[in-house]
Amino acid sequence: MKRLVGILIPLTLLLSACAARLAPSYDKAIADGLVASSQQLMTHFAATSAGTTASSFAQRDATYSSLIGNLDALALQAKSRPSPKVSVSDKVNKYLAERGINLSDTGEVPSAAALEQISITLTKMRDVDKKQGVTAFEVAAFKGQVVIYLDQALTYENFLEREGL
Amino acid sequence: MGVPIDISGLVDQLRAAASDVAKKDISVLKGFSERQIKAIAQQAQLVAMGIASGQITEETQEFFLDSLKTMAQSFANTLQGLAKVTIEKVWNAMVGVLWGAIGTATGIDIPALA
């Protein structure tokens, strides 16, 4: 903790002349959309948990389209928020790098990237379901993967709701 | 005429402002990291078991294996994003303290940072 505060205090002084944010603004619509998508995804996994056959794929086709469409729209919303100034991020990265902390800053919004991965996962599940059906074990693996990405997206979006701002 | 800044008191206030934010946020970051590491490890175990037993078919094997790498990368990316929010919050808390001290010392009401 002492080491962290030791890094944060000088970094703050370095940045204090700048009135810019380092992360995007909180958007309640995105946070609410994520919660709604999580519920729909878990319902889908519950409905397919015993495994599926390709012959019954038509019954699930519309659900896949709806889920993937919602996820892509949310990812787009999360990505399209105004970005903080790159120069401020560069200052932070440079300062940390000088102290041996190297961050590979891709400039990606973490929740948007996680949502894109959920969409890719669901698209793969849909394609396999359509071709040969998915085993119960595969459903569990798809679900495990989606839950990990959902946790990333939800934690990040909720963290953006800075208190008092 | 304002009052001179008490450097020692100001340093204590700055340290307290930074620590308050950092303490709270670090517990969130720690909880998130623990959940993710455990879940990714469990996912790796599930994929290995499924491939060994043939319950993960050839059609999905490569996808699940590649995804483990992507998941770990996405976890690191999220952690970095969370850390940036914490740095920003510490910055705002400390600038508030500095502006308050300067305002008191100069008698000028300095508007808060946007």
C-alpha cells in the first residue's frame, strides 16, 4: 500500500495541471444493458444445458440472433463513448514505465473488448449447434467462458461510476 | 490576507486522500482478480477434461484452447483499465485537497476542477 501511494502521489502532482479523465464516463444505459444481456445469456445456457441436436436448431436460431445482436450493439455503445485525451494516458504510462511498471496500453475499452469476445463465443456456439448440435459439456464450457467475460465487462462498467462525480 | 500553508499538515491530508481511495479500490481489484484467476483455472480444467473424454468435440477443441489465451489477455486488459480509474480518482481527490489549501492560503475561491 505504501509503495502504491508513493507512486500515486507524484503521479497525481504530475497530472494536476490537466483537467482530463483517464477512463470513459459511466453510462447507465450500458450498465443496464449488460445486466439484461447477462440474464438472457443465462436463460439460454439453462435451456441448452443438457446439450442440443442440429435437428432442433431452428427453435434456437432466433434466440442466438437476438443475443448476438444485443451484445454487438452494447459493444458498439461502450466503444463509442468519448475517449479521454491520449496525451494524459501517455503521461501516466511513461511515468509508470520509468518506475518499472510497463502497461501494454492498447487503448481498448475493456468492457467493449469483453463484449466482443462474448459475441464471438455465442457465434461459435450457434455455428456448431447448427452443424452438429452441442454436447452438454460444450455448453458448460461456452457458459464458463461467457461468465468470465461478463465479470470483466460488468466489473469495469460498474467501476466507472465514480463516487461523487 | 490568507493563512500560510502548513506543509506538514498538507502532506498528511494528501496522503490520507490518496490512501482512502486506494484502500477502497484495491479491495475491489483484489476481489476481481481472485474471481478471475479461479474461474480461468477452472475453465482450463474443464476444457482439458472435455478434450480427454471426447465430450469437447474436434469442432470446438481449438476454439476453447485459443480462448484460454484470449481470456487471460482480456483479464489483464480489464485490470489495467480498473487501475486507470483508480489513478484518476486519486488524482481528483488530491487536487481537491491542493485547491482547498491554496484557496485558504490566498483567500481566493478556486473553482473545483471539472
